[in-house]
Amino acid sequence: MTDNTLQLMASVVPATFRVKMARTLRRLAKIQASGHRFFFGAIDAYDDKRAAWTVSDGVPMLNFCTYSYLGLLKHDYIQHQAQKALEHYGTGTHGVRLLGGNLTVHEQLERKIASFFGRDDAITFTSGFMTNLTVVDSMVSKGDYIFCDERNHASIMDGCRISGATTLKFHHNDLKELEEKIASAPATARKLIVVDAVYSMDGDIAPLPALLNIRNRYPNCMLMVDEAHSFGVIGNNAKGIEEHFNCRGQIDILMGTLSKTVPSQGGFIAANADIINYLRYSARGFIFSAAISPVSAAAALAAFEVIEQEGPGRRLRLMRNVSYFLTRLREEGFDIGNTETAIIPILMSTEAKAFEMARYCHEQGVFAMPVGYPAVPKGAERLRMNVTCDHRQSDLDHALQVLIQAREHVRSTI
């Protein structure tokens, strides 16, 4: 065979694989044909003078898609520490942490995370998704039971699926159903309750005190909470859901990310020493994944230091913006569900309405993304708007006026 023949053979997708791919590809083609081109749009630059603005294809855009809730992206100190790590360590590591890839900066970061959340120890992973996936899989197995809120992040759902444990979903924040399901499980079985602290598509907060009470009433039961969208957002000192409910140190497995409030990459678990040591030697996503880059680790470490110093003030600005925007949206009759945090859904009921709403916003320079099935149930399609401490009141007022216009446009066209 010639090289050209081999290349042609490699480019042909077998029919069985085309069947699997067909639905997604048809849906993408339909979206693109309608002129809705949102996904994978590239940001060219961040506006240094107006922190809540970006530039995309040369056009200024008011950004409501960022996870930088406390505005730490491009923070001078964080960037300086990352640059120092680059010069000291280089761009990468020599491999996995267990075998030659462990750096001093990794250990410094984990000690800082443990101290920040009042735990014995912490462990870091290469992504938030990998953290949930591998930790759920490591903590339970066949014969065990997981009790999972139906609106948990996909990484938690996938961790439940691969673990082999019996997974029992309960309706969102339905504590009566949760307790009924726990009571139905064998008393001797290991039980893991897993919830998000702040739900990433809805912005509402998990009822942590009640969850702790349920955990405490049943033997062999632990609670794991995903702090991806709560750390930096709730709690007077931006320390998340335990501080918000004044129950520091009571969650068994506290998970968080290094890619949202912390402007880096990775995920972490903070817990007691036994759990962390167990994960270091059993979590496959840790053992068999290369270490976080030293630049990312140093940036994350610096971010925790900044949050300890500046977090309360930045969070106060954030929540003032959140309160103002929520109030104005409700006054204008938008359905924003039960959110009380920086994640604000603009519920639209159909994918067509959500996409057209987003398209209009983009044309008016407001960067807000549509969310559809399977990220949310059919009939619950929405725009998701993330507020940060960098938004000015004039930014929020401008976005509100564009949303009002967009809603009228959608009503007249769909």
C-alpha cells in the first residue's frame, strides 16, 4: 500500500461509528445552518482598562461567561509567582507525582489548601473533572451505595457510573427522598452522599446543615461536596459553603477546582489525613496522570494567598453586583429560578429561544452563552450569566437593557 492509500483508509469512518456520531453531527449542522455560532469562539484579549470586557474577533464583548468570580485572572501577584515558577522549574514535570514528578510547589499548594479549609491535608489533580471522577470511583465500589442529587455535575455522574456502586439519584435538594433512599440501603453498606455546593446551572445552594444531619443519623455514611462554584463566592471570607453555614470542617470530602475563582488549572480534595493518604496511593486519576505544571501550581498557591488577603473585599463587591442584578432581572419579569449566587440562569423553555436570545446578545456585544440538553433537561434551556466583582453597575444596566431587547426580539420571531 502507498502512503496515500493508508491516509485514505484512515480518513474513512466505519458505518457503525457514523451511526453513533450521527445525532450530534446533525444537531451541530442544524445549529450552524441557523447562523448560531457560539461554541469555541476565541477570545483575542482581555481589556486591561475594563476588567469585565473581552475582545473577540476584534469586537469588544461584555463578558458573562467567565468563572473568575473574584476577578483574579491577570492579577499582578499571581502572574509574578507563575513567572517565577516558570523560570525555576520550567514548563512541566518529569511525570506522575508518585514517580519523579513531585515538586516542592505541589506540596506547598496542598498544605495551603488544607490550611485554608481547616483540614489535615489535601491532594491536587490535573482537572476538576478528573478529581470527581477518580475520587468517587476510589471511595466506593460494587456493593456500596451512592446517593446523588440529580443536578450534580457530569463529572460526579461519571464517577458514580464507573465506580460499580449502586447509584440512587434523588430529586434536586429533596431531603425527604434522600433520607428514604438511605434508609432503604443495608445498614452495613458503605454510603456516600454527593452534592454540589452551588449548582452550576441553577446558582442555588445545597442545604448543608440538613445534609450533615442526615449523614450523622446513618452508620457507614460519608458526605462529599463539590465546591467548584461556591469557593470564592459564598462565606464572608470567600471560603465556601462551610463558612456560609458556619460549620467549618464538617464535610468528609471537600472537593474544589483550581480553574474558576482560582485562575489556574486542576482540582483538589481537602480531607483528613487518612483519606488523603488513601487517595495518593489508590486514586487512578492521580497515580496515572502527570502532575499539574509548576506554573499552574504556583499560580494556584498565589491565588489562595491573595484570597486570604483580598477575598472578603472582593467577595463583598461580587455579592453587591449579584444582589443588584438579581433584583433588576426579577423587576423586569425574567425567570431566573432560585439562584442566590453569581450564576444566573435566564430560563427560556426551548432551545430555539435560548439560542436566538444568545445570538441577539452577542450581536449587541454581550457575551452570554446558551445552555441546552443534555447539560439541562429539555424544557429548561437557558442563557447562563456569571456575574463577577469586576462588573460595574453600568455594565449590569447595559446587559439588562440588551436582555430586554433580546426578549422582545425572540417573542416577535419565535
